[in-house]
Amino acid sequence: VQLVESGGGLVEPGESLRLTCRASGFSFVRRDMGWVRQAPGKEIEFVAAIDFRDGKPTWYAESVKGRFIISGDVNANILYLQMDNLKSEDTAVYSCAHLRFSHERLHRYSPSNVILHRGQGTQVTVSS
């Protein structure tokens, strides 16, 4: 299983980025996938999750609701994270992850108990 992220970079507050995760040796079919992030000195946190049984998002962190959209192409095994109106507090390394499950109560679980596989990540820096 290999998950490779791209699309990160340095942007100013209010700008947008789209992250991409490509999987190899692994199919998204009937999987739960998500994006997680880790800021310097902080623990990994969930950002968004999607259930590829129906392709619908299942969960967003409160801090990104209305600004980020998770989506993907189950046939191409590609996961996206569209990030709009970025804020300085969004600065982190973003990784895509294969999740054990995803649902509306994902925030109640520790990422270490839910993440099955995780990519190396791509750096997102939001600064003026």
C-alpha cells in the first residue's frame, strides 16, 4: 500500500489549494478514506473523511466546515481535498489515510486507533 500526496505549498490567508492523494497497491472500493494533518508541536488530527461505498463525505472537522471539501475518484484511486479561504491555523503537514471506519462521530476516536495506512504528507503553509 502506498499513498502519495501532492499539491501543498505556501499561500497567503484567504487563498486556496487542492491536495491530491494517489494510491497504488490499494483500491478505494468500499473503503473509508480521509485527510489528517499535523501542525508543529501538535498531535495528528482528523480533517475530513469520505466513504467510498457511496462516495459521500462523512465527517469534517468543525474548524474546516464550509471551507474544505473532500472528494475522490474511486476508479482511479485518487483522493482530493479542496481547501478554500485558508487560514494561518491551517498550516500543517497534510496526509491522506485509509481509515478503519468513518462516520459522524469520528471526532470521538483517536487517529491512532482509526488510521490503517497513511502517506508521508505534503506541507501546507499559510502565511502573509
